[in-house]
Amino acid sequence: MSYLLTLPWSPSINSYYGITCNGRIPHKFIKEKGKEYRETVKNYIKDNNLELRANINLKVTIQLTPPDHRTHDIDNNLKSLFDSLTHAKFWQDDSYVKELHISYNPPQKPGSILMHVTPLDF
């Protein structure tokens, strides 16, 4: 079985996570933009009945359509995207992604991410 997901453009890792120090011990937290994105992905997964908790090896192909012409690192959105999918229970953990292909489309507002997820036989 294969899955095709169309998700909104994800926040960069710097907009998703923050670090604060409690004394000398740093703590990672999810910023407001990150919380909003997680909720959006969670609702998408729930509305499309995709709470799979997949725990098999996966191949993921991603087409990124950025919202603007700024320079975007191809890997900068992946952590927030994958962590949001884990939180939404699409897969058990992103460590099951064993093959990954990423490409860019020309910019188009509001930006989007098209993901094709298939089981990987090995």
C-alpha cells in the first residue's frame, strides 16, 4: 500500500524548536509555530484516517514547493515535518524511513509538501 500526503509548507527547524536554559541545563521546547504546524499535521492525518503508527521500513519521496524565492536549505524542513508526522501517529518513528528522495518545485504561495510513502522491501 502506498500513501500520498499533501501538507502545508513546514516551518524551518529554527522556527520549530527553541532552547532555553534552566540554570546550566539546556532544554529543547517547541515554539508556537511548531505547535501550530504539529496541530495542522495531526488534523490532516486524523481527517484522512492515516493514524497508521507504521513500523516497517519506508521509502519517502518528497516534492517541496516553497512559498517564496528565498533560499531554502533542502533539509531544513525535514526535522519539523518528520517530527510532526511522528506526533500525529502517521508512523511510529521517522527512523523507519530508510530511503529518501527530495526535490524542489518552483516557488508558489502558500507553499506545500507532497509526500509519497511506500513500504520498502529489504
